[in-house]
Amino acid sequence: MAYMTQEGYDKMVAQLRHMESIERPAASAAIAEAADKGDLSENSEYDAAKENQAKLEGRIAALKKTIAEAKIIDKSKIKADTVQILTTVEMKNVKNGMVMKYTIVSESEANLREGKISSTTPIAQGLLGKKVGDVVEVKIPQGTVHLEILNISI
């Protein structure tokens, strides 16, 4: 099951529509164009077009599955007393004093540039269920980091 916002769900549906209505016909046209060039047994352009279509169909199937399993979270029912999915957490690295701010979102909505981290990341896993003032120990690839939760907001 994929938890997500209505906005994230709508983006995924729009992406699926684009893939089905624009990218799929373009892939079929590329196959037809490559097939018109002669002997298919020695036609690398045809093979590449077929491979691209197969990848596209795989992405479409995965997106359909995610959409079908999506559970849309109502932001109005989220409380900022503990860290949960869709809350924004401001935290401080206890060792170096660096302050960070992340919104915890579903895997499909994660975008580090926008400050959105997946609920499946080690940092999010360490923060979920914690309160302001808690210091959590999180194991990351570079070692262990201690984070103090400064603020939780929606």
C-alpha cells in the first residue's frame, strides 16, 4: 500500500495518462517505422524500439499498480504532536549543530530537492512516532547520527 497526498495521487494519474496517450503511441510508431526499414532479423533500430516499448509497458504497469494500491491521506486529520507521514520535521544534528528540515512522504512522492524524504528512509524510520525534544539515533550508511527534533508541523 502506498500512502500519499491527493496532490501526489493526481500527479501519478496525470503521468499515467501521458504515458498511455502520448508515449505509448510514439513507441508503437517507432516500432512501425523501424519495421518498414527491412529485414527484422538484422534491424537493431527495430530491436531498440521494441525494448523501449517493453520498458514503457513495465513503467505503465508499475504505475497502475501503485495507483490501485494508493491510500490517500487526509491532511486535516494529521496532528503535529508526533512525527508521522506528511509532517514536516525540523531537527538538529547533535554532533555538528546542523539544522535540517524534511517533510516525510510516500516513496513515490520523495524529492530531496523539495525537502521531501521517503517514509522508508533510515532517517524517516528513526523519526516516525517521536516527539519534539526527543533525540533519536539513526543508522545511516556513513555511521550513526543523533538527531534532536526541534519542531513538527503540518
